[in-house]
Amino acid sequence: MQADLALQIDPATLAPRDLGFLMTGLIVPRPIAWVSTLDEAGIPNLAPHSYFNAVSSAPPVLMFSSTHSSPHRPNGRKDTLVNIERTREFVVNLVSADLLGPMNETSAEFPPGIDEFDVVGIEKAPSSVVRPPSVARSPVTLECRLERIVQVGDASVVFGEVVWFRLDRQIWGDGRVKAEALQLMCRLGGALYATLGPITHVPRPSGAGYR
Ligand SMILES: Cc1cc2nc3c(=O)[nH]c(=O)nc-3n(C[C@H](O)[C@H](O)[C@H](O)COP(=O)(O)O)c2cc1C
């Protein structure tokens, strides 16, 4: 791309909403963390987060970012974030194609104390080592304990150590994840989603380490 023909954007010239469209439209595809938590009264909460990724393997740590834009709380902090600050536990449920509609429905701005599992009609499954329930039909659930929360820009970045993995059996074989069997939805900008395209195998150069 020739620099003089490219569109140049100074982020200082864009409104926060337009910056959001730019970031989420360009940084794609993003995986979706469908995060289940419990509030202090034990009421479950479920909400999707696509500012989400892996951070560390040993110990296994992931992150997602909660923007401070809740209309229901004076400081904008969303229920997921508040619940994790108070209970220090959550589950990341990964989203297969059949869960796309229900996942989207749980992103509505429900007030605190509303159980999105019940409102949307999503079956719960007990988790193995943390208290928040898992999404029964999710092909992969990652049970997490809070590692730390870091404030960055208009968001709180939540780091969680995965203390338990549950995978559908057909996803796992010979000590590896079967990529073709794990058909997760990806988030693009706005209301756009994608499935994985063709999967290519490119061996690393000899001498390269695992990562
Ligand atoms: C696919 C998808 C991805 C989303 N990703 C994020 C995200 O990364 N961070 C965030 O704060 N909100 C994200 N949202 C919006 C939240 O899901 C929404 O604000 C939700 O109501 C928060 O619920 P809570 O207050 O129960 O935590 C996303 C919504 C959708 C549909």
C-alpha cells in the first residue's frame, strides 16, 4: 500500500463511538468470550465479550476487556465486571454457530440482578471448580479465577487463570485440539460475524520453538 494513497486517520479527530467502529472493524476476526458470573446474591449473569484473547499458557491465562458503558450504573461498570471484582470467579463459554442467536440476545442491557440464562432460555450446567454456572451447550467452557484487573483507557481488562477446561470429546484427539471440529463464531465489526474459512497447515521453520 502506498502511504500517500492511503486514508490517514488521527484518532484524536474521531468521536469515541466512531473509534469503536474503527477498532472493532479492523481488528478482526475476534473470538467471543461468553462470560458467566454470579452476583453477591448468587444470581447468574451472562454477557458476550469479543475484546478477548489468550495471554499465557503456563499457567493458562486469558483476558477480556469490559468497557465502562453500562447505562445502569453511575460509573458505567458492567455487571460482569462488578461481579468478578466481588466474587473473583467466572466462566468463559465459547460460542458455536447454534449459540449465535442466544449469545446476541444476552448482550441486551439488562439491569443488575437479571439472570440472562433464564430470560433468554439458555440451559445452565454446573461448573466443576468455580461457582458460576456454565452454558450447557457450549462446546468449550473455561473456568477461571481472577488473576488481576488492569484499567486501560475506557475499559477494565480482566485477566483470568483457567483452572478447569471442559471440551466436547470430538474436539480433542492425540493431545491436540482438532481445528476442523471446533467451529466457533468470530466477531467482526458491528453486527457482523463469521465462521472459520479453509484451514491451512504451515509447518514452522526447523529450529523454531513451540510458540
Ligand atoms: C458479540 C459481542 C461482543 C461484545 N464484546 C464486548 C466487549 O468485548 N466488551 C464489552 O464491554 N462489551 C462487549 N459487548 C457488549 C456487552 O455484551 C453488553 O454491554 C452487555 O450488556 C454487558 O452485560 P453485563 O452488564 O451483564 O456485563 C459485546 C456484545 C456482543 C454482542
